[in-house]
Amino acid sequence: MTAPPPPWHDGPLMKATRREPADRVPIWLMRQAGRYLAEYRELRRQTGFLELCKNPDLCAEVMLTTVERLGVDAAIIFSDLLLILEPLGLDLEYTPGGGPVLHNPVCEPRDVDRLGELENIEPLDYVVQTVRKTRAGLAPELPVIGFAGAPFTLAAYAVEGGSSRHYRRVKSLMYRDAGAWHALMGRLCRAITLYLNAQIDAGAQVVQLFDSWVGCLGVDDYRRYVLPHTRSIFEGLRSGVPAIHFGTGNPALLPLQREAGGDVIGVDWRIRLDDAWDAIGPDRAIQGNLDPVVLLGQPAEIRRRAKELLDQAAGRPGHIFNLGHGVLPQTPVENVIALIDAVHEMGSR
């Protein structure tokens, strides 16, 4: 006899990844556990960010309490995009209130050669344990989402040494030395594929690839310098596990992101959801795409904007409601809950 599917298999989010009809539109939020929550701010007063990320018990607790409070349809693990850069040999620090800094960035093409290879998942076992503990503590009908940074975004951090406005250093490396660029991207892609598969093996039902900085590229540069590498990651993931491909900043890249891979394409607020779905094509699910700043407004406006997005999706199976980027730290938690309640109410079928 065939064993029955696990409880999460036929939940609204998993059905959406397969573009199957569900009883409601699912919703989860990027940065759904973060600085907008008083409980998280209190924890951070006692614990540094890297220290927190490397404590699986605390990471699981942060996300599990957040999921229970908000009523979302999935738990994304509490972690950070840049942790994978440490075992490659980059010196990562999070400054108080100043974001990430890499003290030994890839400044020149020759610096690519000093980066290590992620041979096994042991240096990132704390993330694997976070997945396991989150899965063990979560309601069985809810899926766990694992994630990693996409190769371009990680390369940009590695070369820029932190946040950037103009991406001058990373683009210069890309244009000056294609051999060094492709070597860097290949090293990152092998690490990301190993990392995501380890999260899947530990209990993640979905994985998301975050390309938060890719919007700084034009279409031709994306196709030449990024697409083949990103595609290699999706081709290397465990079969049967849905993957979300999320990028921001340039809607013109959406057809190429679809070509690169992903069962679900995540989009930001710079394009209407219906136009984005037309660009992506009907054979992919879509995730998005409320402007996070809307959550700083009045509940009536939040509800109105949520309805606009649901109307653009027009009841088509395969829509996962999310923001176009992460929840902003200034967001009132009651506004987040109001959005989730509104989507569940108005997105019921």
C-alpha cells in the first residue's frame, strides 16, 4: 500500500507551488521574524546577530513563536544569507546597527583563488540543526522553507565587502576578468547547491533562492554572467522539492529568471502582479508582491491594497501572497497581522 502523504503536502502553500487549487491563497512574509517584533528586539539586546544565527535552539524558537503569533502558512528558517561565506574564507562581522561587513573582500581577480571550497556541510551544521528543530516544533500541516543567497548577490557582497549603492566593484570584476568572475560564481554555486540540499535533507519542504541585488544588472549582463550559474543550482537540487526564485529591482529580468529556474518566481512591487505573471508564463507559480511600506499605512489601506493584488491574481492557482521584500523594522505588528487576516479572508475559495 502507498503511504499517505505527510500533513504539509496538501496545505495551501504546497498546493500553490504545484499550481493546484487550494481552499485559500497562502501567505508568508520575508523577514517575518525580525526587528518589528518586540520579543525579537529584546532577544537581540542580549545576543549578537551572528551568535543568534549559530544557536539552533534560539533560531527555531524565534521562528516558531512568530509563526504562531502571526498565523502565516509557512515557517522560513531564521538564518542569514551571508553565513555561507564564512567557510569559504571570508571574515564576516555584523556591526551594531551597521549591517554586514566582510573584512577581507575579493578585491582583485587573484583573490578568487584564496577562497576555499565548501567540501561538506559540517561548517554550516548549525543551520542544518535549525532546520531540524524548526521542523520538529512546527505544526505538521505547515511547511518549512529553507533558503540561500543567490550566486550574484553573494558575489556582490564578497566583492563589495558589504552593502553597496552602485555595485562598482562587483561589476568591474565581472567586466574586467570574465575568467575570475566565472570561477567565483562556480565556487559559490557548488556551495549553495550543497547547502540547500542539506537543508532539504534536514526537513525543509521548500527552498528559496534570494537574489536581492540582481536588479542592478541589465538583461544582457544577466544572461551572460548570471543565468547559467543560477540555473546550475536549480538543476542540482533534490528532485520533487519546490524551489522559489526571488529577485528584486528590475522587472525586465523576470523572463530570464524563469529561464534560470524555479517552480515559483518571486517578484517585487515594481511591477503589477498580473503583468509579472504574463512575463513569467502560466507554467510557473508566482510569489508576491505587496510593497513593504504599505504596512506602515492604515489598516483600511492595507486591506485595499491586498484586495488589489488578489484581484490581479484573479483566483488562478499558484499565487503565494508575500511582500515584494522583507518586513521593515518600523512596521507595527498589528498591521502585519491585519494583512495576514485580510489575505486569508479575501483569498478564501
